[in-house]
Amino acid sequence: MLEKFQKVEEHFAEIESRLGDPSVVADVNKFTKLTREHASLLPIINKLREYKKILAQIEEDKNLLETSTDEDLKTLAAEELAELKKAKIELDSELPILLLPKDPNDDKNIIMEIRGGVGGEEAALFAGDLFRMYVRYAERQGWNVDIVDSNPTTIGGFKEIIFTIDGAGAFSKLKYESGTHRVQRVPVTESGGRIHTSAVTVAVMPEVEEVDVTINPNDLRIDTYCASGAGGQYVNRTETAIRITHLPTGIVVQCQDEKSQLKNKEKAMRVLRARVKDLAVREQTEAIAADRKSQVGSGDRSERIRTYNFPQGRVTDHRIGLTLYKIDSILNGDLDEIISALITADRSKKLAAET
């Protein structure tokens, strides 16, 4: 393990050296990338320094116990040694986790897409429930939520809603939400009191910066139109809504949430970059699907990941076999227990794969 940390130390020293290079400082993109990497490695380096210090103090106390004739000093050394060994045991369990390869997207903002699936109006209603759940969770984290585009229904649901969440570590916590969310309850549209099963798909994508993916402006078809609200009524008479088609992939993104055409275009481009990158990544992972067996979930939006059972008040995450009987609290944004369990399971499987 210390050999692996030695490589991390050498890489950290190399980054610090490059950050002092005037040519790197002059290159904004390169300097920003190195600064972020430096910040991500600093906690690991600090832990390593703490670990080395503890190892040195342990050896020093052992030496005192073997060579000193001062009984008071030996008593103090023995007490300190016991505490140092406890600290070493804790760090022995922490350090392997720090050595796991870090997801380069973990610190990024995210773009979420929620779509009603099987279940018609009931699925659309549950899509609205999930959207509010993520908004409330984001509020608890101090993150900002911004709607990009939505297709609301007349009874308060969404056939589709696309939104961004801006905040430190947003992707690291919400990336596990990609997949199919199943709901079992009596729909408000059901007069016979029968329980229905519906499904909603959630896609979570890290926001992609312009330097991360190249989109040729000549590959884009940009259309403008008048924004409309529920029922097709015009919100305004000017063409502020934007529809962007990426011709090579056929990806279409639209935004009408803002009153400004420029702002709608900026939002649409954020989503387009993320979708183009997401498509490329998914095409790559199909070729290395075996590697995904070590992950909690593939992130495939066709994979059923969770069931929300209203009659029994329970939520079950099928990937880790976790069942919680607090559905109201969870739908109110209390996702910490689920997300923490998913992170722990993911780390455990990755550690097992490393050994």
C-alpha cells in the first residue's frame, strides 16, 4: 500500500512543480485542470503524512520502552503507543479507500432527465414526485436547481422534465440514481382502489465543459419558436424557445424555460454537450461491459434499481437489497441513508476487485 502512496506522492510533487511553470499558468484550461487535480489529491497526501507520522511515533515509543530506564517515561510511552495503534488501525481501513481510482466526474454539476414510462398518467405523476424529491434533497445540500425543459400534464405530473443541479459533489452522490424507478400504489385516477405498478426512468449525466467535448457549430441545426405552456397556450409571442439538433447523432435538445433566447440557447447547449458525451461513454462501456460487474449499478436507465411501495410504506433498492420503511421521508428529500449505503457498497466491491 505504501508503494502505491509513493507513486501518488511523486505525482503530487510533479503537479506542484507544473503549477509553478509560467507556461502552465498562462494556459487557463491546463492550469484549471491541474489545480483541480491538486485539490483532489491534497486530502490523500495529508492522510499519508499523518500515517507516516504515526508510524514514526510508534517506532519511537517502542524504542523508548525497550531502552529507557525511566519508569514514568515508559508509562507515558506505553499509553501513547496504545492510542497510536488505535489511530493506525483506523487509517489502515481509510487509506485503501483513498487509493481507489477517483471518478473524474464526481465534483461536477449534473443534468438530470426524468421521464414517465409504463403507466401513463400515473407514471407522469410519479415523475413529478421524483423531481420534487431531488429538488428537496438538493436544497438540503445547498445546491441550486434550474429547470431546462419540461412537458407537464394537466393533473400535475410530467411526461418529461430536464433540469440541472449545480453544487459541489452533486454527481458523486446522485450518479447512483440512474435507472428505472418503479412505483406501486393506487393511482388518483383509479376508482376501484386497485394497486397499479408504474415506472419512471431517471438519467443522471455529469455536466460537460466545452473543453471536454468538441461540437462543431456546423453540425448543429438551431430552430427558434414561441414558448408554450400547459395546454399549448402561448407564454409569449416572441420566438425565445430554442431547439438544437446535433446532426451527426440525431440528438435533439430544446429549452423554453427562460424569457431570453440567449439564455435558453446556453441551457440547451449544456444539455447537448452532456448528452453527446453520455452517448460516447455508453458506446465505449458496451465494449468493456465486464468491468461494470464490479459496480453497484451500471447506470443503465433500463435497469430497475428501486421500488417505492406506498401501501406498505417501504422503499427498496434492489442493487444492494436495502429496504427502508419511511417512504414519506424519502420522497421529501431524505436520501442520505440510501446514498450512503450505495457509496459504501460501491467502495466495498471496488476494494474486493483490487485484491
